[in-house]
Amino acid sequence: MKYTRRKFITTLGAGSALLMLPAIPTFSEPLFSGDKKLGVALVGLGNYATHELAPALQKTSRCYLSGIVTGTLAKAQKWKDQYNIPDKNIYNYQNFDRIADNKSIDVVYVVLPNSMHREFVIRAAKAGKHVFCEKPMALSSKECEEMIAACKKAGVRLFVGYRLHSDPFHKAAMKFRTEGDSGVIYVQSEFGFKIGDPTQWRLKKALAGGGAMMDVGIYAIQAARYCIGKEPISVTAQEYKTGYKKFAEVDETITWQMQFPGGHVSNSSTSYSVPLNNLYISTERRWFNLMPAFNYAGIKGSTNRGELNLPEVNQQAVQMDTFSKCIFDNTESDASGEEGLKDLKVIEAIYKAAKSGTKTKV
Ligand code: NAD
């Protein structure tokens, strides 16, 4: 299939979005060698895969849904019919390693509970497949390092599903510090929601690795890091609990502060009890605010100069096309395994700081 300008613009939803995506070549250049699209197999057909990733894969230009890996027979049948997936591209968790022999699957996208990311990323790498892995990349920085090493050894690429790196509003937030006076001095980032079903895996430490912090606090860490453009040196943190039974195994609400080189600071919160959804950046004379900040759609923004008028994109489709382009062109990504590792190191420092009550080095 030829990759046309029209198709490209349609994929993004609006032509003006082009201005917000730096790593995209001009139209006179080939976007990648040949007309091939990467075949993506989704592993774990839960909410995110079903309601976001599979529909997004119908809108991508450089990759397509070619296979599925599921432990549920009924889901396999439903997806097969809905997306026209051939039997030979349908796997379960046991026979997954046979994917090594399947030439129509280039990428494995791991969308399982957090505790299963490490195992399936390493198995995918051993099968010679590139990997997209959902956030948080793993339960610990040690696991992240093992996953990065396995992908390097196998010569495959590893990306983390940081969808907001593909969102025009967040690209504007990343650029804000470079566009005026002395640079960002303060970031406030908060993401939380009221979690339902008390029996779900997100509330089980063995499966989730932690609570709100691992699930959505990671976005607030990410935002502070990419708005300030530096790595935090130390953190302080405070944990609060109201639901001792529901949150017996994992964190419910945490507030934390990160100290960055050059005196920049961030103040963040995450919660499984309180809806929070805000990103505020301040310099000496300018400010930038997104609210809601972290949703799939409907992000709204303003600055000291007025309302932000930016196009809405399908974050997941742009994300997967961007990762695919990095694979085709062999270029770096700002959502690599190394980026996932950095966040896990920060999370570990935050948990340590909350427990000890003292400032902790990252
Ligand atoms: P989900 O509970 O809806 O789906 C999990 C899937 O894993 C299901 O298909 C389930 O059958 C399967 N599974 C296999 N073994 C399991 C086990 N032992 N326990 C529970 N489920 C098991 O979860 P989800 O919301 O789709 O999240 C999956 C991953 O995607 C998580 O890592 C999550 O953090 C991530 N996620 C990312 C975003 C994003 O915006 N990037 C959004 C939602 C979820």
C-alpha cells in the first residue's frame, strides 16, 4: 500500500498535527524502505487491548493487527471473526514461543498485568520479535534491566507504551521550557482516579507491583521529567491510606516531591481514591497548564498567552506508527526500554522515601 500525504494527514486527524511531530520526514523522502507494514500481535486481550489498541491498529499506517495471544478460547474466536485473524496467528500463553516461526508477526505488544511483562518481553525477544511493552515496564528496575539485556542480546527493539509522547499537548509541554525565559522551575503533576472492583489484579501486589503509583503515578513522574528535561536527583514522599482493607497490599494515595539539578522542583500526587488530572508548569514569567492532562482524548490546555489550540490525535495509533518508524529507520525512540527503566528507578526511590520519611537519592 502506498503511503500518501492524504493518508498520513487522515491518520493524524488534522494536517496541523504535523507541526507537533518532530521525527517525521518530508514527503519527498520514503517513509520506510518498501511498502511493508509491521505485523503486531497483541498479548493479553483485556480492556486496553480491546478498547484502545485494537481499534487504534485499524488506523495505523506502518503496522497492523496480525495476531493475538490469549488464554481464553472464547476471546480468540471473537477476535478472529472481528479482525479477520488467521488461525495460524492465534496463540495461547503456553504455545506462545512458537511465534518465532511466524513471519507475519514482527512485533509482540505485551498488554498483560504488570507482573507478566518481564516474562513475555523476554520470551518475545527470544522468539526474535520486536517488543512494545505496556507501562509500567516491569515490577522493578532489576526486571527492566533484564528485559533490556534480553532484547539487546536478541537484536530486537524494545519500546514502552508511553502514549502521551505521541500527544500534541504533551509535545507542547515538553517544548515549553525552551520557548522563553529561564526555563522550567516548577512542575505540578497529578494523576489519580477512584478504582472500582476490590478483587481486581491492580490491587494485588504480586500482579501489580504496587498501587496508584505503578499504575498512574508513573504518568506524573514522566511529565515532571520531560517538562523539566532532566533526571531527578532525590525525592521526598508521603503515603496516605483510608481504605485499609481494599488497599491492604498496595498504595492508595501518595504525594511526592522531586528535586532536579539546577534547583528545579516538582510536586506530584497519585491516588486510587481521588480523581486527579492536572499538569502545571511554571517559569519566572510564564505558565502552562493541561487539565484534564492525561486522558486518551479531550485534553485541554492553556498558557499565560491564552488557550492552546492543538489537534486531537489517536495517541495509540500515532504511538505504534512512531515505534514502527523507529524500527524501519533504525532510529532512537524517546519511549525506549531505557526510559521505562528510569521511571522504575524513580518509583523505587519514592516508595523508599515514603517508608523512611527521609529524602532519598534516585
Ligand atoms: P485488564 O485486566 O483489562 O486485562 C489484562 C489481561 O491480561 C486480560 O486479558 C486477562 O485475561 C489477562 N491475564 C492473563 N493472566 C492474568 C492474571 N493472572 N490476572 C489477571 N489478568 C490476566 O488490564 P488492562 O487495563 O488491559 O491493563 C493491561 C496492561 O496495560 C497493564 O500493564 C496496564 O498498566 C497497561 N495499560 C496501559 C494503559 C495506557 O494508557 N498506556 C491503559 C490501560 C492499561
